[in-house]
Amino acid sequence: MASAPTYTPIATQTVSGSTTTTVSFTFIPQTYTDLILICNASTVSGNYDIGLQFNSDTSGSYSFTYIRGNGSVTSSSRSVGQVFAWTDWAGYTTTIGQTITHINNYSNSTTYKTVLSHYGNLGSAVDSVVSLWRNTAAITRIDATMSGGFFASGSTVTLYGILAA
């Protein structure tokens, strides 16, 4: 007997044109325990990060800690009182970078939401970021916004649901 798929696709957004700053997922079903967001993206110009906002919350209730390595230098940082969950989807002009972001317990209405993000881009860096959204509301909307730049045409963001085991 074949087993059920681990990731169930919910929606995919493919960017067309060159002026898209935000990719949104609305009306997220509450039938899964966790969400996975996979982004394959580059920017129109420059190096930019992408932040996630849940349920349009811009109240400063996000915090993050990250570690980064590029083969010769390592760094880390942390911040509180942010208006987004940081994923470090640092898009690059000529290459596509991939980020896999886990949003744990997104439909649970009694816990804060933990976000784990891993990013890698050949010739650039490898990052891991943990973010916290200090809100117990179930996540019904996700906005992924490029800070200061635009998603390049052809960039894709796919949202998956994961069922409880």
C-alpha cells in the first residue's frame, strides 16, 4: 500500500513581470499541523531579504536569530520587535536561491508560532534562521515581501501542508 505524500501542495505563486514585491497566500486551510514554504527566487536588482508577515500583523511581535557561513566567514545576529519573520531569502540578480521555511503549529490557537528557515545559494552563503511570532492566532494568511526590491519574473513560491503523523 502506498503511503500518503508528506507534503500536500496548497498553492503556488509564479511571478510574472518585474514589479512584484509581495507574494500572498490567503485563506490557508486549517487542516494541517505544519506548513512548508519553498521559494526559488531571484531579484530584479540587488541583494534583498524576504520577510514573512502572518495575518497582516505589523505590530512588532516578531523576533529572529540567524547564523550564516559563506566558506570563509561566519556571522550571527538576533533581533526582537520586528514587523516580520525573517527568512533570509536573499535573492541575487543572476542566480536563483532556494529557501525552505517550516512554519510549525500554524493552526494551533494556544501557542506562539515558530518559523525555521534554511537558505542556500551557490557562491554566496548558507543561512539558518529561527523566528518567533508572538501571537497565538491560527495563521490564515502569509505575505512574503521582498525588502527594498522586486521578485524577478519566473520566481516561484509554493506553500505545502503537512498532516499530523
